Amino acid sequence: MQERPIVRSILITVLMLFLAQVALAALVWAVYDVTMRETIWYLVATPALHGTIAVVLVLLRSLFVNSDTGRHLTRVNFANVLSLVRLSSAPTLLWLVLLARSHQTGPIVVPLTAIVFLTDLLDGQISRRTRQVTRIGRYLDSSSDYTVLLVVAVALVNYQLVSVWLFTIVVIRLGLHLLGQIILLIARRWQLPFRTSVLGKASVFAIMTLFALSLLRLIEELPPWFEVVHSGAEYVTAAVAALSLVEKIREFAADAARVRRIMSRG
């Protein structure tokens, strides 16, 4: 009985996010006269993603717990909603960037990406200042960051808006973190303490900033100096991401060893 309110809140939240993405897609269809051939995969991916999000969150409803008080939530709080906005927007961002080849979607892609990336800066601040830090929120924040960044990275390299070598570093960095967290969390039944580092946060921030700059290249008539700035940003991002990758490999090895020791005792 106590779990019903949070389950209802999860389903309503995911449904509202799905409807928001549908409304945005409808606006794009009306403005840019998009064909069904350009949209068919999006029509399949978007409901599938939101259905998966709803199922996973319902299964993990026990993690909707305030980390400070230990109380179970009866509804999805605002900070968690902001994290879910990033997950919800992943197919839409990819679709809009892919449409840029035949439609001038830059005026929509750039502000939408900025809003999505802004939620990453806000959700953590809001949760801490309002004392609404939750166990599920830590996983949502991280998984939504990496999902959106991986999706945008694929779209950007497809249009040669970022270098292939940088794309490779970013994908390895993000993919290793995501895979490592999934393996360790499942092994410990979602009880592994969640850790963040200054270098890890700096890496995500650098990648987001670079991707935002890269999306500006969809806009015509940029000043000549912009390419110099973009090239410099690529090298800085690559350096930070590479250092963070080394750190993640060391952390994963240490966590894996700790999990083996714990499981051998139990």
C-alpha cells in the first residue's frame, strides 16, 4: 500500500515527459514538413524508451528514499524530474540533429541542447539545497548524463561536427563508466556506494561544453575565429576525458576487487 503513491507518481511523470516529447516532435513536423521516412525510427524509439524508463523505475521504487532522513518518497521530486528530462530527450536530440542534413533544425537543436545540459547543473544543486537527495537520484543523474552525451556524440560524429579521434575517447570514457556501474551495481544488488569525483564532473562538463559549441556549427555564417576556438576546445576536452578515463579504470578495478572480497565472505 505504501508503494502505490510513488508508483503512480513514476507513471504520471514518465507519461508527461513522453507527451512533452510528442508535442515537440509535432511542432517540428509542422514547421519543417518532415517525412514519415525520416521519422519512423523516432516513433518506435521514443515510446519504447519511455516504457523502459517506467518499468525500470517501478522495479527500483525502493530506491526513492531521501538519503538524509531515510524516508521513502511518495512522489518523484523535482530534482529527479530534471534528471529524467535528460533521459526523455535523448531520442529527440538525436532525431533533430539527424534531420539537420535536410532541414534547418539548428534553431531548435541548439536551445534544446542547452536546456537539456542546463538540467545537469540544476538537479544536483536543487536536491542538495532543498535536502531532497535520493538514492535513485544519484543513479538517474549519472545514467541520464551518459545516455544523452553518448547519443549526441553519435549524432555529431555522423555530421563530422567533432573529430573521430575525440569521439573515440569520449565514447570509451562514457561507455566504460556506464558498463562498470551496471556490472557493479547488479553484483551488489544496487547497494554499492555511489561515488563521484572532481575529475569526473570536470570531464562531463567539458564534454557538454564542447558538444554545445559543436552544435553551433549547424548555424551558418559563424565568424572565422570560431573554428580555432572549437579546435582548442576539442584538445582540452580530450585531455580531461583521457585523465578521467584513467581514473575510472583504477576505480573500477578497486571496486571489482572489493566486490569479490565481499561476495567471497558472504
